Amino acid sequence: MTAELVRGQNHPLSQSRLEIRISAGTPVVATAALGDENGRIHGVEWVAHPGAPTRPGLEVPRQAAADHRLAVDLDAMTNAVHRVSVLLALPGRGSGPGPTRFGAVAAPFVAVTGLDGGEVASYTITGLEAESAVVALELYRRQDAWKVRAVGQGYAGGLAELLGDQGLPEAVQLAGSINEAVARGIARSVQAPPSRTTEGNRPRQAAAPAVGPDQGGTAPQGTPGPVPPSYGGQPADGPGPGGPQPAYGAAGAAEPSAPTGGGPVDYSHPRRRDSAPPPPPPAAPRPHPGQPAQPVAGDATGWSMEERLYNQVWGMFEDLARTTAAYRSAVDFAESRMDKELEQALSDPRSRIGGQGDAARESARSRHAQLVGQARESLDRDLAQLVAEAEVVEPALPLAFARWDNPVWHAYRVPMEIPMAIRLGDLRLPEADPIRVPMLLRLPLERGLWIDSGRADSLDGSFTDSHEARRLAVETAVAHAARLLAVYPAGEFTVHVIDPAGAGAQALAPLTRTGVLAGPPAQGAAGVTEVLGRLIQRVDLVQMALRGGAPDALPPGFDTSQQLLIVNDFPHGFDDRAVNQLRYLADEGPSVGVHLMMVADREESSAYGPLLDPLWRALLRLTPVPDDHLADPWVGHAWTYEPPLVPPGSQVLEQVLTQVAAARRTGHR
């Protein structure tokens, strides 16, 4: 039975391996501090935070997010640790927009659960106003037994004041490093999938949580349960569930955002918002007894097959993340259990040598192999179901979600309306190499893209020189731009290119030859100044019209389409003024339909120092070669991103762009 605590109340803990679940309704940073019998933190190594997420017996998330899961193993705590304090803080100013006090958001909810998901105790942190950091609850040791206490102590001075009050001498420095770690993670994060409504949940083959051997089960797997994050191409510490999801009409002006309260996110198409419930998904064939359900393309909920497939793809992402997390947790448990059994068995000097010691070692290793084998068997079963689902989903994907080698592109026609999302590549995990989950980004874009031209090595061990890396980066940018042009109605998406030295002329040829660009690629300092000035003026005009409540009062002939600026070979040709203009476009442009795609090596722009840090953080970093660099804030996996490559020798990209250009010339809608 769950104990619903109020401030100051405590409750005994009967389990040593626990999860602490946090739901805040807005992105928060979750940290945990270890304290002695007086609650004092002895040093930074006693704090688990996004920059150093693991401590003995403790692991916290690496990102700011609206929902968190912290793993705690009380038996792994050293004898010096008598208290584990769970700390929540709103991200610092350098980590993006958002509320600055807990009084402006819904009351955070914290629950202590066993590995089977059953709640032991819960606490809703009420009464917060100006505070931006809070000690949510604490686990504390009393006479070799552990208890949980609801604390709810808030601090208006943020993490620095909170940590200082806990006796940490380096409180200010550590708070700064935590905020910096969260900010650094923005450019390398991919949001977790959208939540399913209660009515829309479909049965999926997920890793079943198990209890520990001392509870009559196998290995605890720490399987994360369903969480309701949002996915809109936003930073990991961007708006969470119920946060603003701006949509754009054909004119590029922002339509009213969703309310910022704790309500559900509206995943319907921006042009398809009505009150009618979505139709039920297609019925799957009834499986034989004992057999898993046969996968069906589009078996998620939605107002259309496009929305069903969109939700199904992110359901696959969620399932792959969950089952992999369960497997990794089980393997970690097996290893820690083997170490503990060996330590206990061999602690007596009389049993370290001879047959007794050998038997103890063999027993521990056998138990370890058994637990890992059971975990792998469960993982393989789940992966087989996901592989079967991917085999039916991939061919059924609509054009905007499809790979370049999908036959749907050979029947391409310029669409009449904007799709829900666009495919930016694929995601996979090392334990599930055969499975590629499409990486879908909601449209219209809410965040610019950065194609990293500085990486010269791939996961397969191949190496390319800097010239080849730049060429691959520009080709990847062209593939992204071509797909964006292809999925928008004619005339509703415009692409500009800045290539100061003409270094990307060969890779940019598909865009220039087909005539889909707004004009020839801008070259030289004068070209940079002209294009940036024109787009800055557009942003200012639309913002003034919106603020004045007159979005229709734009100058005659004003281009109302979405705008994409591709910047190649940065920082060549850019002075300080042009750099500041880029930062302005990255920050202000998406809200009024102006988007940025940088093709650049961050190291080459290091001379600008911290001036460019906000620019890089504002962009979603992608690579032209497979790379383990995208992190989800849900379970903290490092996903391998694979770019959307056009098959070698294929003419599909130029054929599609030729149709786009023809439709623009004829004004076809």
C-alpha cells in the first residue's frame, strides 16, 4: 500500500534497490546528494548530477526533463553515507527559456518505487513560490534501517544556495558546472517519443520487470515504465508535456500556442484540429495462443494513417529504449551480485584457497552467466517482435517519413498540405543493431540544424580527411533541404544558401541545377551581408506584425513561405556583426518561420570563444557519418544516429527537386 506523505512525514523502506520517479510538468534538473549522519555533503564527489550522473549506489539522469527516474541501491552505499537527498532545480538561464520559479508551474510529484513498479511512498511538493530549487525528499539510515522522509525545503537562490546550505564548500562552482552540463547536452539531445493517451495505448511486447533473487525472481531489470515526454525537435530541457508547441500557417506567422499548463500535448496535425475522437486503429489478426501478436502497420491511434504511423514509430523507439534499459540494468545487477558474492565468500582467509574457494568462485560465475543469459533471452524476444514490426512499418511509411530508397519516391507528386513530421535519419542501439528506428522531427521546425563537418571518423573504423568530411557534410545538408522542399506544398518553403568561398559548389549542384533555390548561393562578405540582412528584416517585420495584432498587415508581395538558410564553410566570410546576426536568426527565426542549417566545424570557430556557445546550443547537431552522439532524456541512452543517405547512383533526389521547381514556376498548389 502506498504511503502518501506530507511534509516532514517519514515511512520505512523494506527494499534496498529502488527507483525514484519525478514528474514536474516542466523540465527540471534532478540531482542527488549523499550526506553523513549530520546531513553534510563532504565534497563534489558526494553529488550525482548531469555532469557526473553515477555515484556508488546512485544514478541520476543526464538531461533536464519533465519526467525523471533515479536509480538507488542502498546496499551499495558506503558506511559513511547516512542520507540521500533528492534535489530538483529549474534549469539555469543559460539552458534555454522556461519558468524561473516553482510557483509558476504545477506542483512536482515524487514517488519511491520498487523495481516491480509498485509505489512505496509518494509526495506532492506543494507550497513553493519564489523557489527555483528544492530538496524533494531524503532517504536516511536509522539503526541499520532506511526510511524516506518528505522534505519540500525550497531555495530562492537556486542550486548554489541549496548546496551551500547542505554544507558543501564548492556549492557555487558545482551549481555552475551542473547548469553548464545541462546546457551542453542541448545540442546533442533527441527528445523522447510522444505519449499515448489512455484510450490510445496499444499492447506492445515490453520487457517485464523482474524482482531480485532474494524475492523469488531473477534479476531486477529496472525497466522504465511509460512516461509522457514531448517530441517536437526541441532541446531536452525545452518545454515538456503541455508546453508550448507553436504551429505555423502557410504565411509563416505563428498561430496561437498550446497552453503552458500541465495539460496533454496536442499531437494532431496543425491543419487538422477538431474535437472528434480519432478512429480506432486497424484490428490486428488474432494470434495463436502463446504467440505474440502479429504486427500491423498503423496500429497506433490517430486522425489519419499518417498520425497512426507517426505514433507507431515513436512507440517502437519507446519499446527499444525500454527493453535495452532493462537488459543493461540486468547485466549490471548480475555483475554487482557476482562481485558481492565473491567478496562475501572470500572474506574469510581460510576459504580463499583450496576447493572451497574454487567452488565459491565457480558458483558466483555460474550465477552471473545464468542471469545474463536470462536477460539476453528476454532482450532477444523483444527485439524479434520489434524487427517484425519494423518490417511491416517501413514499407508503409508516407513520403515524408520514408527513406530515400523507398519506392514511394518514384511516384512523387508535390503535396497539397504540410505533413506532421519529417525523417532526419535513423536511430539505433548497439544491442539491437538490425533495428533502425526512423528519427522523425515535427514540422514546422522548432529548432535549427547543425551538420557537423568536423568529424572525420566513422563507427566502422573508416577515416576520411577534412576535405572529404566537408563534402559529406554538405551532401547531407542538401539531402535534408531537398526533403524539406519535397514535403511542403509548392511555394511554401524557400531555401537560401551562403557559401562564401564557393567551397560547396559541387555538393550543392542538385539544388542549383534544378533551380529550387531562392537565388544563387551568396558568396563573399557582401553576399553574406545581403542575405543575412534580408532575413533579419523579415524576422523583424513578422514579429512587429504579430506583436501589433495585425499579422495580415505585411507589405505587399511579402514572401510568406517558410525560409531555410543553409550556411556552409562557417566562419569563413563572417565578421562579428554577421556572427551576431546568425545568433539572432537561430534564437528568433523559428517562431516566425525562418530556420537555420549550419554546415560547420565547431573547432574552426573556436577563435570566437564563448560568443558562439549559445548558437551551437540552439541547434540540433547531426553528423554526415554514423555517430553515437544523440542522447535521449528519457533513459539516457546514447543513440547512434545515421544520416539519410541517397543510394549511390540514384537520381531520385534530382528527379524530386525537378518536380518541386516545376511546381513553383507554374504556381501549382
